[in-house]
Amino acid sequence: MLFLLLLLLPFRELCCPGESTAVKPEAWVSSGPNPRPGHLLLVCHVSGFYPKPVWVRWMRGEQEQVGTQHSDLLPNADGTWYLRATLDVAAGEAAGLSCRVKHSSLRGHDIIIHWGGYSILLILICLTIVVTLVMLVVVDSSFKKQCSNWNFISPHVSSAAFPMGANTQDTRSSGRQLCLAQELWIINRFLKKWKTSLKQIW
């Protein structure tokens, strides 16, 4: 029995956070039922955090919105906590609002989610992916054009350049293989840089 308890001890913190364990919150925004005509109910959900104390506000820039309302802190099944912060705002004034979350586990790096559900981190990741895809398309197009030029030139290469009766078809095939190898090498480098950029952002 003692051996079994010792075996399960390392997994205790995973299911039941202890007093010295800090768990980072997850946050997202949504809209609730419209409180009245021409108004929106903005909802900021914060879940999965431990310990219990947490600071959640709707903000406009650095200015707190005094109309922010908070639900009761509710326990999750894993021992972490859930909180909801709402703000009743005119539909035309929702732009520029964001939800800010402060918690001891974040070590001063507040979570900021702008209304619309897009966080700064998500925007940066999407931009990185788009730029990478565009660069890959440009590289692919460039190499296809280069290979086409090789296929156009190779039949007109002087036989003196290929002694021993080199086969023109073999020359074309070698040229295509060289282009393909160069293209794969460039794409591989782009993918490695993309992974590195994502790691730095994250």
C-alpha cells in the first residue's frame, strides 16, 4: 500500500493542484444575450487557473471600464477555478475594447484579448503563417520558371559541352532533378525558420 502511494505521488499535482502550484488561466471572449436594443453584452471567460485570486477587467486601452460585472468564482473538476466578466456596452462602442487578465502564474505578463476573439499572439502567428506561405509560393514559382528555362536551353547545348555522346534526355532529367533538389532545400530552410519564429513568438 505504501509503495502504491509513493507511485501515485508525482501525479497528485496534475489532478489536484497543491498550495505551491500555480496554473496559468485560459481566456476567451464571446457575446451574451443582448441586454437591450442597440447594446451588446461582452463576456470574458477565464478558466483553469490556480490559486484562486485573479484580476479580470474589460479595458479600453489602459482605462478600466467601470461597468464590468463579475460572476462568482466557480470550481472546476480538476481543482482550478472559473470566472466570467461581462460588460454591457452600446454596439457602436464595442470596438477597441479588450479583456485583461492578471494572475500570479502569469508573472506580470497579462493576458489581453481584444473584442472579436483575436489575441495579439494569435494575430502574430497568423501573420507568420501567411508570410511563410507567400514566400514558399514565390520560391516554387521561381524554381519552376528556372527549370523551364533549363528544359528550353538543354536541347540547344553544343555537343562539345557533353563529350562521349551524352544523351540529351539524360541532361534534361539531370537538370530537373537539380532544380527539384534546390527547391526542396530552400523550402526546408523556410520551414525551419518558420518553426523557429513560432517558438520565439510562443
